[in-house]
Amino acid sequence: MNSNSAWEQFQGATLSLVRSGALKDRITNAYRNHLAHVDEAELPKDVREAFRSFHRTMTREPPLVRGDDAFRATLRKMSVDEAEEVACSVVRMLCALQRSGTVSTRAGAQVVPFYIAEHGADESGARKTPPAGQPAGSASADETAEAAPALNRAAR
């Protein structure tokens, strides 16, 4: 069992999907190496339902030959349009995880969106007014020092 969080699994699956190669090969990599390891319990309710639908879509065909499985049989019968929709659904679920605000990270690290750290915005996205003499959009030394540990933890 892979111990990565659901977020990390979806991120890995999405990265697999954007690489070069045949779409069905990329879907196979994303599913076998990442999405098959997702623990549904980690997913918010709306994403959980989408994930269950995705799983049903990917395993709807019965295996026809020895050594085959439902995933392989389904992928073999899938049209290019269906394969594209499957790939899009993975990206949509990754985005929904991010929007849900329930993204779990390792060791309790805080996820800090880059625009907050880079542009001096507070967590609501509102820009902070820079101190006199500091150009707009640049972080003060104190702000940079505060954001650096969180960014370092998030990058691990």
C-alpha cells in the first residue's frame, strides 16, 4: 500500500497524464501507480462521489482473457473521446481537492499558495499594503522570513 496522501496521488496521476506518449498508456500509468492507491476516506464527499464514478468507469468491462483485469479490458474498449474525458476527470478531481481546502499534507505542513507568499497577500487573497518605501508586490524581509518555513515544509 502506498502511504502518499490522496492529494499526492492525484498530483502524481495528473503529472503522469501530461507526459508524452499514447493517452491510454498515460491513463494506465496514472491509474496503476497512483489512483489505485487512493484511500476514499481521505476524500471530501463531492470528490469521493466523483472518484467512485471514475472507478466504475475504469472497471466496467469484465476481463475476457486469462491474466486480464477489468481495468485493462475497459481501457482496451475505450474510445479516444472516452479516454480524454477520463483524463479530464482526474484533473477536475485534483482541482476539487485543492478547492475543498481539505488537502492533507505530510507532517502537518501548511499549504501556502504562492501568490500569498510572493505578493504579500493575506490568506483571503487580499493584498497587504506595503510599508512606505517598499514597492508594491514585494514582500518585506519579515514577510519573507515568515513564509519561508511554510514553503519549505510544503515543498518536502
